[in-house]
Amino acid sequence: MTADNETRDEVRARGLAKMSEVYGWEFSDGPGDYFAITADHVFADIWSRPGLTIRDRRLLLLGALSAQGLFDIAEIQVGAALRNGELTEDQLREIAIFLCHYVGWPSGTKFDGVVGKVAAQEKRNKS
């Protein structure tokens, strides 16, 4: 949570650090209000709240994205989960099976395809 005595620059630095932690690559500052809200609120405040781990939040987000059919965004989250060691490919495939029964077979199947695609990309990147 944002402390009352924290400067805007300190909040931004905290948000950028959390973004880097969540996605597994280094973020630098960006222009505009959209980036500011993303870094300063979504990551410095929401992703930084106590009570849930990044893995917990990622699991929730993967379910929400799949329920909404936002598989392009799910690709980013799957890649981050694999890179950060939060979830294995087998666990992500199990999530796909689980989601089939709650968000529909087509959506769960699409998510499984995303897992396969991203896992293959991550394996190629490591070689």
C-alpha cells in the first residue's frame, strides 16, 4: 500500500520493481497516464498487498482471463509463471483441465493451447 509520506518517484520505483518481479524482466518507466496508473496503482498497490502471493494472484488472473477469453493476455501470464518458477507446464495443463469444467470446454482447450505454445517458446529461449 502507498505510504502517506512516499513520494511519487518512490511509488513509481516500487511499482516498477513489482512489475519486474511479476513478469520476470526489467521494466523501465513509461509515458502517459495509463502507464502511471498501471505502475503506481496496479503494481505498487494491488500486486503488493499482503495476504496473497504473486503465484496466488497469477492463478486468479489466469482464471479470470480464461473466463473472459483473453488468451493473448494469458500468454503473458503463462510465460511469467514459467520463467519465475511459480507453475510448471504440468501444473498449467492441469489448470486447463480444471478450467474446462468452469469456463467451458472451448476456453479450457484454448488455454491448454496457450500453455503448449508458451512452454515451447520458453524451452527454445533456454537453449
